[in-house]
Amino acid sequence: MGKRKVLGDRLQGKVAVVTGGSKGIGKAIAMHLAREGADLVIASRREQDLKKTEKEIVEFGVHCLAVKTDVRRSVEVENLAQKVARTFGGAQILVNNAGVGYFEEVARLKDEDFRATFETNLYGCFYCTKAFLPFMIQHNEGHIINMASLAGKNTFARGSAYCASKHALIAFAECLMLEVRHHNIKVTTICPGTVQTEFGGGDGKNKSWALTADDVAKAVFDVLSSSGGSIVSQVDLRPLRPMKA
């Protein structure tokens, strides 16, 4: 099989770290950034999926480092950052995409599921941001993209853990943006609606009306391509024709 065609060079010379990068939205983002010339670092708990995605990415002629990482564990995130530093020197782009969702009524929601939701969706973003931010500050350059959700703004029954974690992530990202913008570092929060993936236990097959993972990936690239003198601080991404109630 020959190398895939790189679409452009807008991100050539950049290193992008994508957590949750082995499947779904994360994989779509990684593939799209690779097509635009970026070298990739993909992190996930699923080693087999990581290796498969890594092989697909290098077909674009870029470098790819796949690192098995549980973002809930700060030690593993620090190990990820050290491997990125040794391999590439650092990263200019961080996409905090890793996320989980447990959906149940509060009265029946397991303590460990509530905890895992926050540890992944919020703490994981904190650990990763803190690990990669020093390089960005030192070099006066960077872009951190946090994958939140419209569920962080629009609550629904059985969504207490997920909605609360994404709401907290939106606030975290807004504070971060205000802290680092004078270091020439951009922070963007992307809030997609329903996406056609296996997230939440579904198979993605009965959501033809929903966003695709590629829709989200294109939004990420659009944000990265924004004017150097401006910040797209938040993006709400919705299906054009949502399912009717």
C-alpha cells in the first residue's frame, strides 16, 4: 500500500498530542492533523487500537508516537510528556479528547462510575495540560483544545456525572485561557452535540442524523487555522438536522 496523500502543510513542523487518540473522535482528529502535515502523538488505554491507528497515521509520511496512557493517573501522563520531550522536544498542540460517560439516575449511579467520569473528563485534562504547558510557555507558543460537550450546557436525566464533568471542564478551560493567552497560547473548548461513535455504549449505526467524527476533526483544524491575533475560545458544534422529538 502506498503512502496516503497529505492534503496540505499548514501544520508541518508542529507536534500534536491527542488523548483518546486510538478510536472515534480522537482518531479522526489525529488522522486529519496528520493529513495537514503534523507529527502526531496518540495516547489511549487501548494498546492494540493505538498500534493500528499509528500504522494508519505514518502512511501519510509523518512521524507518530503511540503511548499507552491512562489520563486518570498523573504518573502516566508525566511519562507521556517525557516521551514526547525525548522524541520531539515538546508539543505545540494538545487535544484533550479522552473521555468517558456513565449514564444512570443519581440514585442508582455507582460511586466508582461517578468518580471515573470526573477523573477522566476533568482531572485527565488537568494532568495533561499541566504536563505540556511548561514547554508551551517556554517557547511562547501553543494551542490547547479541550473536547467538552453541549451536555456541559444542556442537562438531561441520567446525565448527572457526564454533564457535571463537562460543565466543569468548560469553566476550567475558560480560566486557563485567561491565564495563558499572554504567553501566546490559545485555549479552545469544543462542544459537540451527538456524534456517530460508539461512545456511551452505542454502536453509532442509528445516528445518521448526528455529527460525524470527521465533522469534529474538521472543526479542530479550523480552530488551529484561525488568525494568529485572535482566540476562538469556544465552539458549539450541532447537527444541521437533528432527530425530531
